[in-house]
Amino acid sequence: MPLIDVANLRKVYPVAVKEPGLAGTLRHFFRRQYRNIEAVKQVSFTIEPGEVVGFLGPNGAGKTTTLKMLTGLIHPSAGRVSVAGHVPFHREAPFLQKITLVMGQKQQLIWDLPALDSLRINAAIYGLSARELRYRIDELADMLAIQDKLTQPVRKLSLGERMKAEMLAALIHRPQVLFLDEPTLGLDVNAQVAVRDFLQAYNQRYQATILLTSHYMADITALCDRVLLIYQGQLIYDGRLDGLLERFAPYREVTVELDGNLPRDLLSRYGELRTLDGCKAVFIVRREALTQTVSKILADLKIQDLTVTDPPIEDVIGRVFQAGAVL
């Protein structure tokens, strides 16, 4: 049975329309008119227990609105939502015990107090004993490598340390479902890797279900086998990440390192020449012509090295959103 079940989810916001000038202001004051903005349009999907699913879309596509409906922060205009057997917007205590929402641009820790004090507050909210709190703090702090930072005021922590402490606070009640909205936003590369490693370890240890939004494609490729793509409020793809590559990237990148420089016009005969930097050239070759093209390159040119790779996932996702559909 799916842990998250979403059917025909829809959210419409009424937005006031105001004409410019004094006359428009007076009409707006006495006889306000509205137009409807449909932020989420008939979205349906299911997520099984223990899955880690990426939720991708450009800014304004409806990702955060969907997460807020899944966590019960806002009421859907239409459709059906079930998370861990509960209707989210009822906000029942057993439901809140099973979920958490982490937003990279928001914080729950008290700025001037040590993170440990905020953790004690969270423990009291969730009814954890002092013994259980100590055990969970030790366990999560060890996984996050942040043991020596919890007694420092939050304002003195680096951004990466603060994000780790936020993650610890959000998971202190050991939730069954994690909704993560840009959890690595603004972090440096090392901090991003640390957060990814932690989420992977947490998922494996507790079989937690994770729905993750991120603009860092490294987060998605490291954690998610399956992705949901949303564009202008509509779900345009639900499937495996490698399946998206197969369907929307009908080409490979062939990188060759040559034994000496060759003119650009000679190299372009082997495919679309993406870059040429000294003795290194990158070609775009369609999948069906790959074997023939590679054989021709090896026969015609003096090659030091040759590699064949998929195009960067960022390019593939970008092309999907430009088209607005998965062809």
C-alpha cells in the first residue's frame, strides 16, 4: 500500500486585480476584483514506503505548494491526499509524529541559544523522555558529525553546521516521512556531500520515505532513482531517472583526447562538435550512430583517450522544461 497517495490534487489562489492610477485604486478599494491562479493542476502520484523520490521543477512550477499540501500547511482546492494513512490538512497529532518538513530557506532553531536548547524544546513537544532524547541526539549527531557544535549559539555556527543542526532538530522524533525542500540550498560542496550522505544513511537505517526538491542535480542523482517533474503546475513525468535520460537525451557525449591539434572543420565531420580545447574535443553523437561514429574516429584519428558518457542531467532536465513535456 502506498505511503503517499495523491489523486487529482489541485490548488487555486484568488489574486486581487488592481488597475493603475487613482481611479483604479478607488475601484480596488470599493469593488475588488479577483482572478484565479492555478498553482497545482490535477497532480496524481503514489510513493511506496522507503522510496527516495526527487521532485523537480523550475521556480514557480508548484513544488513548494504541493509539499505544503502534503504536510497539511495549506488546504487543497480539490483532489485527495493521504500520507501515512492520514489526511494531512486535518493536522492530527499521530500524523504530525510521522512527518517532518525541512526547508532550506527557513529555520526552526532559536538564533541566540545553543542548538541543544532547541532540541530539548522539540523533545518536549514530541513527548520524548530525557533518556530517549540523549540517545537520539547522540545517534543523529554522530551521523551528522556535529557532536561538538550543539552547545554553541546557533548564530555562531557556519551555514553548513546550522543546516546539519536543523536536520537533527527536524528528525529528533524519528519521522516516517521526510519532505525536504532545498535542504542543501546555499551550502558549499563539502556540506552538500555531508547532507546527502546523511540522508542516504538515514533512509537505509530507518527505511524512511523521502520526497526531495532541489535545484542541485547532484542531490537528485546521488539519492533518487525515481523523479517527478512538475511544470506550470502539471506533472509531466513520473518514472526512473535513467528512463528520463533514455527518452529525452537521444544522444551521447563522446570526448576524445587527440595526439596533436586538428582543425575544427575536420573534426566536425564526426558529429556536432560541442567544444574544442587544444587536443581535447567533445562531440554530440546520436545513439543510433554511436558505434559507427566511434569506429570511424578510432580509424581516422590518432587517439590518446576516448570516453562515451550520457549528457549532464542538468541539460536533460533543462530541455524537458523548455519543451514543457516529455516527448
